[in-house]
Amino acid sequence: MFIGYFTERPYQDPKSGYFGATGKSIMDLNVSNEIYDAQLGSDLYNRYLDEKIYAEEMGFDGLMLNEHHSTPFCMGGAMNVEASILARITQRAKIVLLGNIIPIWDDPLWLVEQLAMIDMISRGRLVSGWVRGTGRESVAHNVEPHYNWERFKEAHELIVKAWTTPGPFRWEGKHYHFRHVNPWVRPYQKPHPPIWLPGVVSRDSLMWAAEERIPYLMLATEMEPTRQAFQLYHDRAAELGYESGPQNIGYLWKVHVDETEELAEQTGRKYVQGPSNPFLAGNEGTTNQALLQLPGLTSRRRVLPTRDVATAARGGSAGPGGVLSRPYEQQIADYTIISGTPKTVIPKIRHVLETIRPGSIFFWDGDGAMTHDDAMRSLRLMGQEVLPAVREIADELELPGPFEVDPATGKPYVAQVNGPADIPAEAVVADD
Amino acid sequence: MATGAQAWTEQSVEAAGVSLQMVKGGSGAPLLILHGELGHQGWLRCHDALAQDYTLHMPSHPGFGATERQEWIMNMRDLAGWYLEAIDDLGLHGANLMGFSLGGWLAAEMAAMSPDTFNRLVLVGPAGIRPPEGEIYDMFLAVAKEFLTAGFYDTASTPEFLGVCPDDVSPEQAEAWEIAREEACRLSWRPYMHYPGLPNLLHRLKRLPTQIIWGREDEIVPVSAAQVFNDSIPGSGLTIFDNCGHNPHIEKTDRFVATVREFLTS
């Protein structure tokens, strides 16, 4: 079992009017940055890095970051900057990027170099996830939504080739053109850092992950459709002649641990009291219909079971206006939020693991309106009581993570190193 | 769509390797009409009036309506080049050409590539040039109905508005708009709805009589672009309709038809 820690790093501004229990709903792309408070922003960036350091101390295997643009719900507009800092100030945990929005960059070679440098400085602790991004990202960086999927696949091929094939070589694709590919920095891990793929809606993406034997992670989806979507992955793997398992699938959801049940209830409610976030059920904000209908971004027909119950704000079909569509209580009832003392939280996590059988999990905490103290209390209790118990449960349920069993081969790693034990001969030669 | 006095047909015709969905009606010299970003708007009152003197050819561009998208067409110049071959195949050399909005941009590109192919050119609120004042409305940050509504100065006084933008949108219409928006997106995402070289290329139209028609209150393509078109095409005529938005052919049908007739017969 691989256990990671995640927060979306919201811009928490009590004087913004969209914060707290009575905060106004936000419509995507409708908040001007003129209200940005530099002191507050600076404090928050440092707070979130401090929490990541503490999460490592408390025993988390992975520190997860993500990236969004032009929005207060996620301050990670340049996630690789945060990852670069973590590469140097942490020692052991994987730096899990879920992920770089590869279709929106016209120069994927810049990512090739950034990510290889992060892998170098962290001495091989980078997990390099890709995402396709939402409409917000396509608009913010003005990249053709209709070519999102084509660009995703071409950028992936280009990046992997640049990491693994000695240069210089030329790349003449449909969307990317480079006459001299020869980045000096090469990744620490061989043949390259693991690539994972998170998602919610697109069937194309999930099937692609299964075809590439790339671990797929569901982000804060409800359990039953998540199980169904993972079954699609396992079925596709079987069709392709390999057996996928827990090492191929991951699940992120909201887990908060606190000292008393009362405090857990009070703090858990803060998930839905920060700036609106289309991914935070219960406080998704007001749907920007035009953004959802950005032409060609995601196939309108090839969608996943998780999409049917995803909120409209998230690209799903359910939920009329997208405002407060799933109350906190309902999320507690269906385990998409688990908040309590270690004693009550552990059996609930067990239930999720039994139902979905993931090899990687990520606790999404310290978000919404939660303070630094809220986050630190939870991290401490997770480290002291929850993580050891969850590891035991995972062993009992036989849920190996992607660093115990190789997602690409289904075989256990011979020795737990920073990547597969079977390093292709050509990669070794190339590196020497 | 209401059918007027003039008969029209809708069929699929083969042109330049594509099955082109084509509405055709009227009699007289050919008039090729290129629709805008949301696709063919149906047989309108202005079509009925013009069909008395002209044979109207109204194709749905590749990627719009029932005409299949051509993956290789990635920008407006690709589409214009394809259309010139389609014109060869359809035997429409010497036709009059009229384009609306995105279709106006397309018509301008086609005419600049091959001015001798056409008899006369009418551009109605064309996209294609970055307005010196104001910005072209971002259709991809609006839903189809919002965008359509923004294209009129006064919807309440425009009986035909509900024909092109009904209160209750059928699933077929909604789907057609989505298909159109996707192709419009492919043609115009960046630079948004214009091609920086177009003003210079348009100079070649000095050999082609050209009429530009614009609504003064156009909120889709600001009227400041009209002057650039006018200045870029030597000898072109510019008529600006007052109290009129982006759809002069629907909002001011009588004046529109009279202006086009007068120009085509002058």
C-alpha cells in the first residue's frame, strides 16, 4: 500500500466574501486577481510546504501536488516550482505530481527538463503524473480544447522519448515540432520516472492508461462508480493479456482525523467552507456552462460511470446548478468524506479499501477553510495511529502498491529501489 | 423553418472528395452563401427574397451540419483552399459569393486566394480581422443561446429571431450547435477569429467588386473592423445599418435584401 497526502492549496482569504460558512459561491473564471493579497499568498505557500514536510515526518509515502490555473481554489499554478522545493527539503517521500497538464503547453521539452531536474535533485523520488486539464486550463493558457486528447498523447510520447532515447533527434509531429531534442539533464530513475494518470470523466483516458499499463487514480469520486470504472481498467488489461491489480489503481478522497468526534465534525465541515472548488463536492461553486461545453475537450459520448454521478461543475451530468449539490452529511454517509477520531476513521477506511481495492490511496485534508492547526493535528494523528493501522489492513487485504508490484508487469520488485528492478539494458548503456 | 414562396431542396452533393450537405433554391445567376459559426440557419426570409433573382447554393461546411469533418482542415486557409476545389467540382465558377460572420472570413480568404473565381463578393459582419477598437465576442466562453442573443440589437422586434434561436431548443438543434461550435473552434481558436495577414491579402480584391455590410451595434464583431475591411479592399463599398447587431440579414431583412440586390445588379 502506497499512502499519500494531498491538499489543493486553496487561497484562503476571510475578507474575500467567498470564504467561510456564509461565503458566496464562485463561478469559474469569474474572480478577478485584483483582490490578491500578497502577504496572505506568501504565508499560504509557505504553510502548505511546511505541512508537506510534516506529512513526510509522519510517515506518508507520497506528497501529492496538482495544478490549476486562474482560480483561487488551487494556488499551484506552477506545481513544478513547489515540487522543486520539496525535492530539496524532503528526504524520503515520493513527490507525486498529479499532474502536469501536458496538453496545454506548447513546449513539452521544458517539462522534460523541469521534471528530470526534480528527479535529479530528489534523487529519484519523482512520480510524474499527467492530466488533460479542465476547460479552465485550456482557456487560461489558450490552447485548443479540441486537440486536447491528441496533444496529450503526442506530448506523452515526446516526453518519454526525450527521457529514454539518446539525442539529438528530431520530432516532427502533428502538434509539436522540434529540430534538436537533446536535453542535457536526464532522469535519475531508469528508464524514466513512473507516470500515473488521475481522472474522473474520460473513458478514453482510462482505457489509454490500461493500454499503457499506467496506474490510474480516481479523484474524490463515489465508491460504487469508482469500482465500476476500475473494473473497466481490469477488463481492458485482461483483453490485452495482462493481469492488473491494486498496483494499477489508486483512489483519492477526503479524510480528516481529529482529537475528538466533536472537533472532527466541526473541522470536517470546513471542507465545504473554503473558496468554491469544482472538485470539492458540496462547495463546487456555480457552474460555468460555457466552460463545461468547451468544444471537443472531452468526448461527449465516451465517458466513465463516475461521470454520471459527478457534479455538473466537474464535467458530470448530475446536479442541476452545481451549487451545494451534495451536502456534507451525505458525503459522510457515503464515505466520500471520512472525518473522526482514529478509532472511528480506521474502520471506515477499511471499508473503502475492501470495496475499491486500490494499491495507492491519498488522503485529501487541510483543504477548504481548514487552518494550519487543523491540518497539523490531523497529520499528527494520522502518523501516530492511522497510517500504521491502514498498512496492516492493506497487508491483510493484499493490496500492494505500485512500488511493491510493478504496474507494468504485475511482478513484485526484486528489491525496492526507485523504480523497476528490471532496467532495460539499453537504458543503462545510454546513461553511462 | 418556415418555407416561403420559393422552392428549395436539401441534398448531399459530392465535391472535392466530400459529401456536402447543400440547400439549393431559386432561379437565376448563382449565389453561393457561406454560413457562420453556428452553421446553416435555415431558409430565411432574406433567402426567399433573393431566390427570386438568384439560384442560392447554401452548403454546410465540412464539420458543420451533416457534412463530415475533414481532419486535415486545421485552419481557415485550409478550408478556403478546399472550398475552391469544391467550387471547381460544383461548376460554380463565376458565382456571386456571400459570407456571414465566420463564413464572411472564409469568403474573404477564398476571394483573396482566387479573385477571378467570383463575380461579386458580399461580406456580412465578417470575422477575420482583429478590430482596432473592441474585441471579437468570445463565443467559446458563452453557450450557443447566449451567443446568438448577443448577435441581435433588438430581439423583441425581430420576428425571425425565434426561428434561429427558439425558446425551447430541440435536442437535434442543440447537437447541431455543439457540432458547429466544435468545428468553429478548430478553425478559429488562435489567433481568435482572425488571421493577421488578411488585411494585406485582401488588397488583391481590387479586381473583385465587393460590398461590406455591418450592423452598427454589432457586439460579435465590432464595427471598427468594418473600416479595416473597407480600407483593405480597394474600391469596396461599406454600408452600416443603424440599430442593428451581427445579423443584418435577419434583423433588417428588407434593407439587407435591397442592398444586396442593388450591389449585385449594379
